[in-house]
Amino acid sequence: MADPRASLPPVLYLVHRIPYPPNKGDKVRSFNILRQLARTRRVFLGTFVDHPDDRQHVARLGEWCEDVCAVELDPRFGRIKSLRGLLTGEALSLPYYRSARLAQWVRTTVAQHGITQAVAFSGPMAQYLDVPGLQRRIVDFCDVDSAKWTQYAADRPWPMSWLYRREGDRLLAFERRAAMASDASLFVTEAEAALFIRSAPEARERTQVMQNGVDADFFSPANGGESPYPAGDPVIVFSGAMDYWPNIDAVTWFATELLPQIRCSVPEARFWIVGMNPAPAVQALAGEGITVTGTVPDVRPYIAHADVVVAPLRIARGIQNKVLEAMAMARPVVVSAEAAVGLSARKGEDCEIAQNGEEAVRMVTRLLQDPDVGCAMGAAARRCVVENYSWQAHLARLDVLAKDALPRAR
């Protein structure tokens, strides 16, 4: 029987963080792209391992990849190395993800296996695509990272505000060059694509949207398991990687500003912060009415048995996987307007979208006080996800691009 992976040419896939296990937002998307590519191609994966716990998973990648180059990246050393960008005039993100070993592996692998197509996941990985032999290049920017750094700058004192603003400016210049050297630039929402086009109008014709999805079978109410919560108390949950600044900011704001107001109406309500690597600022929130779990073996029971799931992000780019996963598990979700951009959901029916803290308090309180409303909203949320957020449907875009790439200006 013919190998189904031979139906399309082999592909080079470059990812800034090992795409397995899919236990945080970027890894969920990068893993599903890997799985989609591996359905019809031989995949050669180049990636970084930036956490000791992930080294054990490198061997598992052989299930989808013909060859893997996994380079160790110590974030502390990476931050020091990134300062070279101040001398070279480039964005600090580029030397952070620069590896002579990975660059050599890319050149050798492309030449030895006759690889002509490549997909780079996240902008900085596009720096590895300028090698002989590659004829078709796709960059999945996901979000406009340069805009994220500029947004960070607005809330930081000098000198960090200057450094973040500089990073935004220099990274945008690189993103524009990478987009023009590629056949297609992908973004997770129409809003992100439009934002990039406003900053890089020359890349309009090659800028496209490939939305996030969710595995609605895996994130199903039927797979919720036993409740991890003490009986009796209503539970509000936030899930995510807790060393990521937008998540840190979100839970800190919710815990200190919004939760006390909610508990005026629902005194027994508890806020659970579920996710790996909680930063010191997050750990400090633990106490009366607040639990910080750290890493959990399976996030699904924490979502499935929550009374309300919240995503109060004030700094957000693209569609949040945490929101889709909670909706898939038929939970009522209260999401900030910033985190709801690009979300195909009906406000007040599939989820609640809060424009400010006052609205978020009112919405969460109502859902805690009236479980029937939450149950109906959760059922509608799951229907919305099943109908609109299939990974396979969205990622089929990659196969189309492999066959019909746009003309490239080099």
C-alpha cells in the first residue's frame, strides 16, 4: 500500500518551541499544524526545547516526523544572547532564537532530502528560510508580535518602555521583510491580518487567515472526569501558562479588583488559577478564596467542573485556545472584549463578552447565581465550537497553499 505521506513533497517545519505536548496556546496550534502536515507528507522538524520537562517528549515526535533537530534553549542564556541585537540594530527576538546548529541542520536537511517547501511557525523562525533549494515558504506569524511588544511598552516605566517600543519597531521591520520573502503569511484572525496589512501594505496579496481550532472530541463534557474541587463552593476558573505576562496580568487584575466585588454577592465563590509555572506574582495571590494549582496532569476536569470559566485578558492577540476549550466542554465563559476579537460567537448566548471590569463582575455573578443560565450558555457554546472551529477544516489551508502559492517578490 502506498504511503499516504508521499502524496505531497516533503516539508521543513520550523517551530520556536517544541510542539509537543500541546499544553499551552502556541503549542496547541503548532502541534495541530504538525499533525496536519504529517497526514500527507514526510516532515522534517527543527525546533527549540526551552523547558527541562519537554526534553522527554522529543522521542515522541518521531510519530509524526521523519527527522527532528531539537536544540536546547536556556531562557536565561537566551535573554543574555538576545542583547546582541542592541549592537547589531536588530530585534532582540532574532538572536534569542538564533542557533548555528539549527541553521546547519536546515541547510544539510534541505540539500540531502531535496526539500522545496517550508513552514515557519512564529516570525523569528523565518530567519532560517533563506537557504538554497527552498522554493515555497509559508510563515505562520499567528499574531502580530511586533504590536504585542508595542502594547507592552504602554504599561511599562522607562527604560523598559523604551526597550519594548524598540523591539516592536525592529521586529515589525523584520516581519515585513519576512512576509515579502515568503509565499504566504498566515494570521489567526481577520483582525490580526488587517493589523499587519496596515503596517505592511506591500504584503497585502500574500497575507491570509488560518484560524485556530479545538479538538471537540478531546475537550468534550464526556471527558471531564471527577471533580477536583471541594463540594459546595461555586468555582471560577482561569487556565493557562502562568509564566506568560498577559495571563499574569489577567489573573492579578481579576483576583485583586473583580473577585472581591463578586464575593460581595456570592461570598462562597472561589477563584482557581490552573496552569504550569506560576510566576511569583501569581503564587502570591493564593489565599482566602483563591487557589493556585501549578501544573496539573489534565486540565479538563478543572474546566468541566467549573461553574464559570473566565478569560479577563487585557493584553490579547488572536483567538484564545483556552476560550475555545472551555466552550467545547460546555462551560459558560466570560471573556474580555480584548480576548474576544475574532471569536465567532454570539454575545449573551454562546458566551459573555465583557467590555470592562464592571460588566465582567455582573456577568460572572449572574452565572454563579443562576446555574440554569450557565448550563444553557454552555450547551450553546459547545454547538458553536463544533460548527465553527474544526482544526482539520482550518488547517486544510496549508495543503491549498502547498499547491497554489502566491508569486513571491524576492
